Amino acid sequence: MTDARSEILARIRTALADVPASERPEDVAVERGYRTGEGETPRQEVLDRFVRLVEDYRARVHRTTPSELRETLGGLCRAGELRRLVVPAGLPAEWRPDGVELIEDHELEFSELDAMDGVLSGCAAAIAQTGTIVLDGGDRSGRRAITLLPDHHLCVVEADQVVGLVPEGLARVSAAVHERRAPITLVSGPSATSDIELNRVEGVHGPRQLEVVLVESSD
């Protein structure tokens, strides 16, 4: 182990031998012309791909319209026996289903979050290429802890938040990173891992159940 470490460090020193001591990382321009697919793929195809990949990750997707969103969320809560949900304080009023106790997160203790039936949140972006939801800790995504501790996550994704490729999704949260130093959480399906025998175990690092509600225009 020591020999390997010494060899790696020696290679690094050799590679940096011609770099001036005064040079800083920001002095060297880095090409960041990442590939994007904006406008290249029909919009409906992007949404359909997102749905397909989210479902491949064993999450459930429910497609609805703005006028039916509250009713859809209420039905999911009743079906999942979700009576108490934690929500970000900035969750829109029209997203809040009737018949469910909604507890706004104002720095709730971890033990309080763990006792909730689930969490209802929005997101900052969604990526069709990977079936990923992007959370940025903002008004609709909520504090990172509220989407990790409860066992059931209901996440509202608006159609215009779904982008085609990963660079486009990360660009949507660039301001949150640079301006708020926000931690970015990428969610691809329910939390899952495998033990040494490759047996799938869900719920170890986050919610065991993820339900995505995709809100599309009724036009």
C-alpha cells in the first residue's frame, strides 16, 4: 500500500513539474461546451422517456393536469394511507391535498421527520436522459433532510421542468449552487442498495417508495 501511494504521488509530481508555482486553477480556461439537446427532440418524446426511465427504477409515475393535481395527490395519500406529511414551507397552496395533515418544515428534528408518513415536495428540475429528479433545497424542494428521512416521497414534477440531458438539468440548479451554496440531491428511483450477495435492499439511504406526479398541460 505504501509503495503504491508513493508511486501515485511521484507521478503527480512529475505531471506538475512544468507548472509555475504561481499558477492557480482559475488561471487556466477549461472548455465547458457540454452537449445539449434543447429543441432537438419533440417535447412529448422527452416527457415519455422521463416517465419510462423513472418507472424502470421501480418508482411509480402518475400523469395529471394542473386542475386535477390536488385531487390526484389526495387519492395517492388515501391509497398509501398517508395521513401526516411533511412539506416545504414554500409548497404552493394548490398542491396541498385535503384530508391530510401537512406539517411545514421549520427545522423539524430528525426524530420528527422519521415519524412522518411521508413527504410531499416539488423539485428544481428533472432529467429525461436518466430518469432523475433534481432537488436544490429551495422553496419547493425543501431541506434535504425532509426528502431523505420519511419512508414515502411524493414528488410533483411540472412538465416544463423536464429537460433532455444531464448538462441541461445541472444548468437549472447552477444558481442555487453558486448563490446559496445549496446541496444538490439527484434522485433516481427509491433508495436502494445491494448486499455482498447482490440482494436488493430498499430504504437504506432514503425513502423506500417514490411516487412522481407529472403535471402536464391539459391543452
